[in-house]
Amino acid sequence: MSNPFLEVVSQFTPLSAGSQSALAAVLKRLELEKGHVLVRQNTVCQWVYFIEKGLTRTYYYKDGKDVTDWLSAEGQFAVSISSFMTQQPDRRIVELLEPSVLWAISHTDLENLYQQHHDIERLGRLLASHGLLLVQQRFDELHFATALERYRNLMALNPTLIQRVPLGMIASYLGMTAETLSRMRAQI
């Protein structure tokens, strides 16, 4: 198995050789520049992206300000999940923060694979469950952890984000102002 996407998803559940081939046949490898928008505001997300190399930011606008909702780096997925699953427009925007290498699969291809391959359907369920757990953890952190705890947790789980993501976006992602983040960083 030389495809990074297949290597990561095989950690969730084993796939038969036929399922691996079918999945590999519909995956599209993309090399895109920093600033490329994968999902535009108020459009339907037709693709889920696996990040081999690079970094994405998912964000939306509220009261004229952009709010960073999610950051995804190597080995993770980037998608407007509610739009992808419902095939309805979403306010979220997904953009590249770095030049990136991605593996993309369309909603149509994925649905077809679900119908043809039980193990791929199981993989989809396990990935959705994993994603739901990550969202719950993020929700809990934003609602129950202090600003300092959120910052320390980010540093413990993904310390390179501080060098890779502008501090204003980090502050937004952590649910605080840039000034609060700067004061906290000065104290640490």
C-alpha cells in the first residue's frame, strides 16, 4: 500500500484488496497552492480531502469577522462535514494555509463505494464516528476549559501549528482575542 490515504484509513478497519483498488481508482491527487479555496461560502461541499502535506483552515464569518472553526494538517481530513453529508450549502469556507498535497474523493464516488463494498461503508461509519468524537472534544474544550488550558492543549497536541498558522487565526480557533493570546504567550 503506497497511497498515504489508504495507509491512514486502514488503521480504522482493514479493507479487502478489491475495496482498496476501488477506492484508489476514484481518489484524485491534488497539488495546490497556498490560498486555494477548497470549499466556498454558501456552496455545497462535493469533496472530502485527505491532507498528505499541508494545512487547511475551515472558517466562517460572524458579525463581519472571520472565525476559525477548524485546522487540519497532515494525516487529517478537510471538509465542510455538514454540507458534505447533507449536500446542502454551508457558510463554512475551507482554504489552504500552505502549498498542499491532497487526496480527494467526491460525494458521488463515496456513496457508490458504500453501496458496492461493505468494508468501505464500515470505514465511512468509523470515520464519521471518529469525526464526531473530535467535534465533541472541541466543543467541550471551548465550553469547559480556560483560555490557558486551551492554549496548552494545542501546544501539547500540535505544537507546530503556532509556527504554521497566523496568531490571529490561532486565537480565533481557541476562542479568544489576539490580545489575550499575546498576553498569555508572554506569561508562559
